[in-house]
Amino acid sequence: MSEERTYRIMISGGGTGGHIYPAISIANALKAQHPGTEFLFVGAKGRMEMEKVPEAGYAIVGLWISGLQRSLRLSNLMFPLKVLVSIWKSFSLLRKFKPDVVVGVGGYASGPLLFAAAKKGIPTLIQEQNGYAGLTNKLLAKRANKICVAYEGMSRFFPKDRIIETGNPVRNDILEVNSKRAAGMAHFGLDAAKKTLLIIGGSLGARTINNAIAEGTQQLLDEGFQVLWQTGKLYINEMERRTAEQGSDGLKVLPFIKEMDLAYAVADVIISRAGASSISELCLVAKPVIFVPSPNVAEDHQTKNALAMVSKEAAEHVSDDEAPAHLVKEAISLLKDESRQKLLTENLKPLGKPNAAIDIANEIIDLIKK
């Protein structure tokens, strides 16, 4: 097969930034190696990938698909119909685009497309971000040709002979954040003489973290720190209202931070959920972090992620139910303790895998050539 030929690749999945940004990183890595590659992303209608993927410069098509709700809801009755319609549309998309390989990164849209691709004999690759595999990927793994993972011990979920440990792809722009501190301070209008606390409760926001910060913002400002706070779109109005009387000096409240490289660059301490993609990014950023794991995930895997980091003295941990009473106190303590910051940073650095996207891109090309 000639190296000059144009590759055609479909990438599916999404729902949260933890699925979307790895998908975009894989596409960027492939594009860098093979500029002529053609891409088509497939997501779920109404989900954030329908906005974020076009912003990254890629075409995307949405499927009428969503997950089953844990509670008894009328919308669950529509689930079988949504699956059938999405599988039918997936077959249609495959006929029109004619991909060489289909990549799934998890999320609702991965299921119908990879199922259809496997039925048609098109090579498929799964990228699993978490140490506890998602339901969609577990179901798809039986037919997948390759499964790229970020953690050891994933053979309890997937066929061992198809597993490749690559790490999680991250955005290229976060690889050299330390050189961007001055630019970040200017961008966000922050004071370079003050220490900065960055709060990122995931791309959709985190109510518990937001409530804790809203209650403790004045204390942080009184201590002489400044706060850069991504609330998520759902919470921005409430959090702005609750902190309105504290003024804007030293407090930057945003629904979403697009320039995450600049946000990481200005941070002295970071508060974050403990999703796999967040951890992968933070290992490369190597800034002191306090993880507040979401309790609303399968098998409580975020807590397991966080505690694994704590066991290496690479992060601090505050549980979700302890956050209202202890999160701000812990943040202030860490902001004041430079020796602790240094230790966490030194222990984080070796855990990063900066070449994950490139390694996955190589596996995709190898799959096409075979």
C-alpha cells in the first residue's frame, strides 16, 4: 500500500470533554503525520461534541442517540428506537464516507457506528481513557481489532491480545505551559505578583466544587490569592450572583475556558475532578492539584484514580462529601506550602505520557496497512 494515498478515518464518541479532546488529539496527530488524511467525526445530537469538534476544524455528523437513565424515565422507552435509527444511519454514513478505519473513544455515539463498522468488516480501534472501562467500550471490544488503554490491568475488561497501553491523548498546547505564564496573566487579567488558584470541575461543571468555592471565595481573596474559576455553563449565572458582592478584582468566573494552556500556565494550585483525561493532562502540566472525584460515575472510578495519585504523593484528595467543609481550607493550606507544592510537582512529572496521541495514530495507520 502506498504511503502517498489518502487515508479516510471516522472517529466517534463524545458527551464530555474527557471523550472529545482525546478524539481531537488523535485526529491532530494523524493530520500532522499524514496531512492529506480525511476525517469525519460522529457524535450525539445535542451534545458538546457538536460544538467543540467544528471549533477544532473537523466535520461532524450527529446521531439521534442517548444513554439509558438510571432512574425510571419516559425517555428510556425511546432508547431501543434511538439505537436502531442510529445503527441505520451509521451504515449509511459508512457507505458514503468509505473509511479505512473507524475509531471509538467512548460515549453514546461510539456504539452504533463501531457496531456497524464491524458488521461491514471495516477495521476498528477503541481508545479507553479510564481504568474502569465504560459499558459501550466493553460491548464493542469483542469485535475491535485494537484497544488502546491508559492503565495497566485492563485485561479484566478486554481481550488481552488486542490491548496496547498508550496512555491518554492530550492537547498539544499544554505540553509547554510554563513558558506561557506572562501571556496567561495578560489574557485573564490577573496579577502576576499573586498566587492563582485554578478551579476546573470538568467541561460541564461540578455543583459540589462550585458550591464550596462560592462559599469560600472571599476567604481566598482575603488571604491575598486570586481565583480563576470555570463553573460550567449550567452554573455560571448562579455563581456570578453568589459572588457579585466580592467584586471582580482577583476573581475571574467563566462558564468555560477554551484557552486551557493559558489557564494551566497561570495556576499555582489546581482543583479538579479526577476523570482519566483530566489526570493525563495534569500529569503533563505538573502543577500541584487537589482532586475532588465525582461520585456519580461507574464503580466510583474517579475516586480510584485520585487515590492512585495520592499513593504516589503526586496529588491531594478531598472527597465530594467533604468538599463543602474542607476544600477551600485545603486549597489555602497548599497555596501557602511551597515545599509541598514542589514535592507534588516532582512526583507528577514522571507520570505523564506526552506521546500518547502519536502512539495511537501509529496504531491506526498500522491497522490500515495490515
